[in-house]
Amino acid sequence: MHAWKNPEVPQVVGSAPILELFNTATGNLQATASADAAKADASMYVCGITPYDATHMGHASTYVTFDLVHRTWLDSGRSVAYSQNITDVDDPLLERAEATGVDWRDLAEEQVQLFRDDMEALNVIPPQNYIGAVESISWLVPVVEQLLESDLAYKVPAGPDGVEGDIYFDTYAAQNDAWKLGSVSNYDRETMLGFFAERGGDPQRVGKRDSLDPLLWRAAREGEPSWDGAKLGTGRPGWHIECSVIARKTLPAPFTVQGGGSDLIFPHHEFSAAHAAAGDHHELAQTYVHTGMVGLDGEKMSKSLGNLVLVSKLRAAGVEPVAIRAVLLSQHYRTDWFWTDDLLATAQERVASWRERLETTSQHEATTLLDSIRSHMANDLDAPGALDAIDQWAAQPAGTSNDGAQLLREGIDALLGLKL
Ligand code: 5CA
Ligand code: ZN
């Protein structure tokens, strides 16, 4: 599928130090390159939207976070391979389409287009590989066939609806030196069971070898879309295998960063990694990076709760995208936080004060501030620290020279994606 328009990213003299990010799998900060290969190619997979209610501030915050990873790598002279999926066939999308009387394909297409427009407005660099679940089915079928052949996947007898042919992953049989249950999330079994039930899993399904075993292939049901799955029978793909296959098909193994919101740690990223290790005996990614949840009025912002602040609505109301992006950058990516109108008003004031001060920036001020922004960003994406540094510069009395204005404007754009 096509993504969205590539923004111009200015090349700025100097370069960012090696980016360190917090790795959920190890619980430590981790360099995203070794010191002797600081400019090695980098690669990233970020889980994309399920297109039925795009793009709320939670989505925006997550994609802008990984855009900062992307920009920091580019600034340090690395080339970046970036893939993202679209979960364009899955239960919640089909349920929403059914409830609103819209064809699921039309709903997905409309929401993906809205998402593209929002990403473009927010100055997010697009992935080179933007792949829908539907597009990935021909890649996925042989992978699941192979798991069946190795007895790491199995067919479950018909459930209450009488349909035969659902295929599950054998979690415990699949453990090996590249992956064990908990390798990514480090959760205990009780926590896993809670999240599994909450986030699309079916611990109660009769006939599974273990309650946590995730679905790989769902046999065709009356009224649901389905595809020819060769030896798997007719059906549609499970969620984790879809991302696992798209990532492995389009990126090197292991790739540098696997990204998404913290709601994807378990089961989604745990099992995406498990599926890769089961097939290929290697780790899926080097670093698992997760963003905090954005909420509204005391609750996590989510499509199912309906407490959404949509990027498109704010844009339609005339809010400048750069101010929205400045709100997102004002919160550290690993903290949970709540969207408020006050945060937006503050960001609008900050952007105005930065713009005004830019007009009188010396070369020396520009290089000093850029160094500071670079070191904040390399330290686990400390964007709030970078914005505070910009505030401090803006609060200094205006100088008489403006020979640093262009450099600083371009640097703030290249590193933070803020177009002043
Ligand atoms: N399609 C799957 C991933 S394969 C999915 O989770 N889609 S989503 O539309 O629900 O979310 C898209 C991305 O936004 C995911 O990375 C998710 O973790 C993140 N996200 C969703 N809600 C929030 C939120 N309230 N705050 C921060 N990030 C969020
Ligand atoms: Zn995913």
C-alpha cells in the first residue's frame, strides 16, 4: 500500500550521538548501535493502526515518538529501513463496519486515508514498506504451514459455532534459546492471562493446549471475509503472526527497534517475537520500545471507550499541526499522560515565542542549542528536555545578529520535526 508524502528533512552540520533507548525486554537503556559502527544501517518496525477510528492523540503520540527515533538516526548519518503494517482485517474493524452498516473495506480505506493526511500534517516521515494484513496473506500462509509441519501449531476442534479448522500456536513447545514466554514482556503468567483476555486473546477456547496459545489462522465463518489458505483451509490471519511475517519479510533479522504503545507489550509483541523465533530460531528485534498511554478525562484514550481527541478534528478547527506536535514532544514518551486544552494552549504560546526569537539568533547560539537538543534526544528521546532547552534560549535577550536563524530553524525541523 502507498504510505504518505515524504517531508523534506534538512541535513544539518554536525551529528547526534548514538541513540540510547529503553528496552522493555531487558529493562535497561540500550545503545541502538555499537560504538565502532555508529553509522551502521538501522531498521525499525512500528505497529500500525487498525483503521476504524483514526487518528487520536494516542496514535499520534506513538507515531511521532518513532519519528523522533527515525530523525535522530538520520541526523547521525544512518540509513533507516522502516516498515509499518495496517491491521486492515481484524475483529474490531469488522464489528465496527457491521454496526455502522459500512463495507469493512470502505471503512478501512477511508480511515487509512485520514491517517495518512494526519501523519503528513504532523511532519512524520513515512515507512518505506507500508503493508496491509490483507496484502500479507500470501507471505503468511507458508509460514503457518511450516509451523504446523513442525508441530509448533495445531488445529483445534470445532468450538460452539461448529466451525472446524482454527489454528493455534503451541507456546510452550515453541520456546527455544531465541525466545521464552516472557522474553519480551517479563510479565508473570497471571498478568499475561489478564492482558491476553483484555487484548483480543481467547483464554477460554476449549481444545487449546495452553490458555495463552494465540490464534494463527481463523477458519472461514459465514458473513466474515476469508481467503484461500492452501493447507490451512479458507480463513483469515491472526494478529501477531501478521506483524511478525511483515516485519521479517521486509527488514533484516534482527532489526534494530520494534515499536508500539505499551498496550502492545503483551500479547502482541511477545508473540510476534515468539513466531519469529519458532520459525527461524532468531530474535525478531534488538530493542523493544514502548510508548506510554495517552488518556483523556482520567481514562486511556481508546476507540472502544470513545474518549477521543482526533488530530483531524483539531486541524479542521484551525489548530496548527506544529502546535499539536509540540504538545506531544512536551511529554516524555515513556510516561502515561492526559491530553488537556491547557497543554495545547501552552504549546501554541511556546511555538509563537520560538518563532519570534528565531529572527535574532546568532551562529553561536544556534550551534550551542543544537548540541543540547542532540544530546537530550540521544538520551532515550528526552524531547521535553530538548523543548526546555529551546525555552531557555528563547528567554535570553534578543541579540543583534541573525546569522544562525536558518541553521537553527533547519536543525529543529530535522531533529524534532517542528517546522517553525
Ligand atoms: N493494529 C494494531 C497494532 S498491529 C493496533 O494496536 N492498532 S491501534 O490502532 O489500536 O493502535 C495503533 C498504535 O497506537 C499502536 O502502537 C498502539 O499501541 C498505539 N496506541 C493506541 N492507543 C494509544 C493511546 N491511548 N496512547 C498511546 N498509544 C496508543
Ligand atoms: Zn502489530
